[in-house]
Amino acid sequence: MSVYQFKLPDIGEGIAEAEIVAWHVKVGDKVQEDQQLADMMTDKATVEMESPVAGVVRKLAGEVGDQIAIGSVLVEIETEGVAEPAAKSQQEQPLADGAETPTAAQKDAIPTMATQSPLPPAGGEEPRSGEGEGLSKPAPAKETVPPPAPPASGRGEKVLASPAVRQRARDLGIDLAEVKTSSDRVRHSDLDAYLLYNGGSVSGRGAITRADETIKVVGLRRKIAENMQEAKRRIPHFALVEQFDVTALEEARAMMNRDRGANPKLTLLPFLITAMAKAVADWPMINATYDDEANVVTRHGAVHMGVATQTDGGLMVPVVRNAESMSVWQLAREVLRLSEAARTGKATRDELTGPTITISSLGPMGGIASTPVINPPQVATIAVNKLQEVPVIVDGELEARKVMNLSLSCDHRVVDGWDAASFMQTMKGFIENPIRLLSA
């Protein structure tokens, strides 16, 4: 018997440490080669650590939320014979974006580090064992478990929900297929509505009351908390809300969607991004970043649009590069691609860094007005509020018009109130005149 020390490898991002966001093994577990040991997070990228040897776990470096230094021992594994993987371990072979693909021999020895969703697996999930070539012996057979019965609703499709929502539904005895939702996935609020509709209550009247939950703030959620705290501490925010008449724009959008062919269905978001990209050409202080330590403001020529995207792990901001050079069709396709990559944990580090301005939209849940928080070093961000049909007096006549508010937050150290108001009025000119918006 000997002990193999698996050290946290150099991930190649110039970092000194990484955070443990999930353990997939515990002390005493038997592991196979290539079996997943832990998920480690650096910035917004989560990587899997896999065992280069088979054996029994004897020691883990820390708990979820702990920071582990690069090169320090992450897991100790007791093995039979000499504890050496077949080739150089990954700690001797740093990986970085754009690195050359390992050879077949290296793949057998290097623990895989694939970008994945920031969320740890649902509670109770068994750690995955390695399969295929490179195993010293097959994983032990598991007791066969019959597949779950199909949803009682007979809808047949997979119901989307976060692990926490699934666990709560199981605790309450609720079939997720029976829960109606206005979004693409079931959320806690949908479970609350289901309980109320079916004679229960979130609290009181003898219904099941939700137990208190203690949730450790780690991984992406911790990064978001730190960034937002720093933003509010250092940036003197001011907000400006303007109403936009989007009646004509909605008519143009409907017409384009009727004849879209193979293009993705257009939402309002690509049109709003186009209007922002055109408006910052006249008001470049809005599309800027501020290094407040060096006291340098950079007004960017290209518009790298951050698109705030809600994921199960928290808010992520994939970046549409050079938005000013794209058509609304190209923007729609790119926003769809990046949002899906963010939600599934497949967005690359480059796709999540370097925005010069950000847009955030909650669609019909957007409220009447909002005060979005700026993500430094940017100096401005826009929140899209919900579209409403309201009575408006036009040329002395009462008409039903479709309107929406846009909320602009600015860094008052860089952007003056006049600049912000002028930028919004320039956007208004584009949004309320679709022909002008869509012209070159």
C-alpha cells in the first residue's frame, strides 16, 4: 500500500488559488481512475478534478467554500502498489485557453478539466466513476433501479427545474409535470402557487410550511455577492428612467418574424442592442470603462455588449462582441447561442469577460422601473422593463399604444446627468422610428 497525493494543478489563468464548490467523494470512498473528485472554481469558470489513480480516499483538503492554493494537496488516495499514474500528472502540465490538444497517452494520465455549470450536483447524487480505456479495473456493478414512472400529466417532455426546486417538490409530494409555469422552468414561486391553488398554503391553515434553509454562499453566488458589494461601495450610481413608445417597433418586429425563414424568432432585445450601439457613437462616455486606481477612462470604439442572463447558479453576463457591426438577425442568433451556453455551463472564459456596457431584461417580469447595479469597470448599464399597452393622447386623440420603460444606471464619476439624458433621447429617436433604426 502507498499514498498518492493529488495536487491542485495549475489551471493556466495566472491564479494562485481556487475555490472548492463541490465534493463528489468523501473519506473512505473507493475511486477509480478518471472518477470525478471535486469541482473547483476560478473567477466564473468551474472545472472538474478527476483522479489519475484508483484507490481509497484517505484525506480531503477542505470543505465547500474553502480556497486551495495551486500546487497544494487536494486529495490523498491510498493505492495498491506504487502510487504513480501512467504518465505525467496534470499538476506538471498547466492547461490554458487555446492550449494544444493532449496526445492520447497524455489523456490517459491527465485529469479532465471541462468547463461546466457552476451548480454542484443535486444532493444525494452518486459520484461518477470513470469508464472506457484507462481503467485499472471496472467499476463495481450497482443494484439495478427501475426507471421512474412517466409524469402523470402525460405531457411527456422533460420538466426543467433547479435541484433545489426538485428537492422541495419531492418533499411536498408534488409532481413537477402538474405544475403550471409562465417561464421555461418550474420555480419556487410556481410551487407556492400550486399549493395555494390546490387548497394548501405556503404557511398556516394546516398546510405544509417550508423549513428554514441554511445555504453557504460559495462559487458563482459568492462571486456575484463580492462584485455587487464592491460596485455599490465604490461607484456613485445615479439612475434615469425614460418611457419609449414601441408600437411601431412591435409592428416591424411582427412583420419580420412572419418572414424570418431559418432565422431565430426576434425578441425586442436585438433591436434595443442595435439602438444602444448606434446611440453610443454620439455619446461615447456611456460605452466606457473606468480604471479608478490609475484614474484612466477608456472610451471604447467597439461595443462589446454584456447580456445579463439568469442561470440556476445566479446571474451570468455573456458578451456579444462587436455588436455595432451586427444586424438584428445576427444579434438574435448570437444572444440565443450565448444565453444557452451560460445556462448550461458551457460558456468559455472569453465569452464571459470584457463587456463595455451591459443590458439586462426580465421580459414580462421586468416591472415598471428598476435601478440596475453597474458591473465595474463599466460605467453604464440598462435594464429593460416590461412592455405595457396603455392609453396615450396622440394629436389630441386617445389611442392604445405599446410602451416600455428603460432604466439607465451610470457612474457619476464619468457620466454627467446631461450626457445620460442625451443618450436616452438619442436611443428614443431610433427605437420610435424603426426605419431609421434598421437603416445602415
